[in-house]
Amino acid sequence: MIVKRNKSIQPKDIVKISEILKNEKLSSFNAGPGPSFYGGENVRMLEKEFCKYFKCKYAISVNSWTSGLEIAIESLQLKKHTEVICSPWSMSATVSAIVKNNCIPVFADIDSSTFNIDPEKVKAKITDKTGAILITDMYGQSCDVESILTIAKENNLYTISDTAQAIGSKVKNKYTGTLTDIGGFSFNWHKHLNCGEGGMVITNNTDFAKRMMLARNHGEGLNGQFGHNFRMTEISASLIRDQLPRLKDRIKERNHVVQRLKSRVFNENIIFPKVLDGNTHAYCTLPILISNRQLRNNIFKHLSLLFPVRKTFSRGPLHMLKACKPYYSKMPNAEAVPKKLLDFDMNYKYHLRDIDLIADFFNMST
């Protein structure tokens, strides 16, 4: 490996964490009534800062985005066995959150040019049992969310954005994740904002927000139902508070890398992700499609010795996992991706010489 991972945490962030440790204010959550039900100072300040940054009414911090997905679906109060349409090109939390809420995942295939769910495929999957559409904004940009919202409105369906990888990207100057009923972000160690594990759910719906706040903290008062312990620590909240102002620069830097690389690649076999009109891209990773299998494997063989690149995402298409066997239906576009994909981790410091070297390998003819 000739590139070094970008450091999310700066010395001044560590000083703040040291103070939290000295004061032993690692968490101020309490499941009982009172202000502490909503967490400590850093948790509450982080949620306010997210509301201001993303221009939303409510932000609910959680200990992971997987937890966020679970309480997001839970807050919709869908009946048992309600169908939730989702993408097969995502990670297992997408389906597990649906199943753990006693609902049924229904896969709709992706648009290969963006890796995101195809609105036309969503239309074909709607039945009288459908209750919601869960979109995954893969790799750093929103799906065709306006078309999804039109479909949802026509069929009286809820919408949720799994925006774990696309924080800070935009759709016509509105932040990805803010257009659906509920959205949210991941603070996992390899995301744009990193506290090891953590997440944030956002919404403009008061009822959904109240239910998620209750569900996150044991559910006491939630109509007599049990909740969860999905609470964020003060350390995690402090780390994300410090990083949020740096988000725009991190995204800008990644876009500079991608644009320079695109300008130096002339091999028609190398297909960069399509950025939809009106969208911006945050490039959590950079997915490249290479239809020529021999060329793809040859490029991977050389580049993987030097750079953080892989051939797939997570365990591959979700609908093909053993746990998803009951929900399987053929998804040609998603199933073809692992045969063509090279996925670059963008959380590294790529210098100009690195970008040009990658371009040289991409321009190989065989």
C-alpha cells in the first residue's frame, strides 16, 4: 500500500475526549423522565447541529446506522407482513431492519449506471401489501429520489433513505436523506464522519421523531411497548461534532481525485458511475465497472498491490444471501455487478502521482 488512510480525528478532538474521560461523563442518558432521557450535552448539541446543517426538524442520534434503520421502520408502525421495497445492492442491515420489524423485504433491481434502485423496477413491485420504499443511496449519491417520491405519493407509501454512504451529497441543492419521510447516516469507522460506530436519523415528521426517540431509549412510555438501547455515547457525539464542519472539505477533496482520474482515463472499457442531473456525489468509495473480465482481473491484480481496491461490496447482492432465500427473485443488474466491479476506498490520501498511476493501469488494453 503506497497511500495512507486519512485521519478523521485531529489533536484538538482528542483534547476534548480527554476532558470527557477526566470528568467521567461518558453518557448522561437515563431511561426515566427528565432532560437526561434525551442524552448528555454532546448528544443533544450534536442533534441540534445536524438539524441546522441539514435543515431538518429532528435529528436522533443512535449507536449505529443499523439501529437507526430499525427504529426508522419501527416508527412507521407498519402491520405485520407489510411489504417494504428495497435495493438488492446494499448491505445486510437493509434487509435485517425490515425483517426484525416483522415486515417482508421485496427487492427491486438497480440501475447499473448509478448502482441505485431503479424507479421503474420499484413500480413493478408494488402490491396492495406494500407499505414503504427503502432506498439505499449507494457509494455517495442519491438515487432518482424524485421519481421514487412520485411513486410513493401515487401509492400512499412511506419512504426511507439509507444514506449511510452519501452524507453531504445533494439533490438540487437539498441534502440527500432529507427528501424522504426519514433519512439517516452512518458514522462507522470508514465513513465520511467517523466515531467507530454510530449513526443519525433525521426527519421532519413529529410523530416519527417522538417514536424514534422513545424506541432508542428502552421505549418507556411508548404505548407500553418495549424499546431498545440504541443510545450514543458522549465520546461518539463529541467526535462527530468536531468533524461535521470538516465534511464539505472531505467531500470536495474526494471529488477532486475522481475528476482528475476521469480526465486521464481514455479506455472506453472503464465506466465511472453516472451522476444524475441535479445530483452531487460524496464518493464514500469509487465504484468502477469493467465489462471485460480479463481486463478487470488484470487491473485488479496490479492495483490491489498498491491501493485499497476490491472486487465487490459487502457480501455481494443482498437477495442472494442465504438469509434472504425466502425473499429471492432474480435481479439481473445487481447480479452482474460483482463480475465487473472495482471499488476504490476513497478514505485515503491520493496524491497526483497516485491518481496518474491508477489512470495508467486503467488505460491498459488487456
